[in-house]
Amino acid sequence: MNFQGTGKRLSSAAASYVLHGAHRRGGRVLAATMGKAGLPTSHVLYSDGPQVEALVKGLRNRTRIADDAVRVFQGLLDVMDEIDQQTTSTTTMKL
């Protein structure tokens, strides 16, 4: 996995920790609310939840992936900021 075209490879373990951890925790908590709002939920529900939880917990203590996990999370925040900016500018133009 390359990060922002730098050629720096990120650890897939770091990405797994961030993404599966978020989906197992936040997604599982929000799934019912998301479903009621008509949003998709299949991406946050795991048929093998205990195995995924074990994976996330196993990665938690691997300190060598910490910097990559921070970069993965920052990349997600950057994407969300970009979506927000595009949505805001499109909404403003429609007014």
C-alpha cells in the first residue's frame, strides 16, 4: 500500500488495525442507526467477529506499526476533509 504517492509502503497490518478496529468498534455500535437511516451496514458487520477482534487485539501491541497506523488514519481524515470540502462547495454553489 503506497501512501499519497510518496512511494513509502505502509504496513498492511497497520491498515488492518485501523480499518478493522474502527469497523468492529464504531461500525458495530452505529450499524443499527445507519440501517434506520437507509445507509449500508454490510461493511461493518462481520460473520467472524470474534476472529476479527482477535486479529485487532493481536495487532494492538505491535508498536512497530504505530507510525503507519497514524498515517493510515490521517489518510482517512484527509479523504473525509476532501469530501466535506467538495460537498460544502457544491452546496454553496447551488444556493
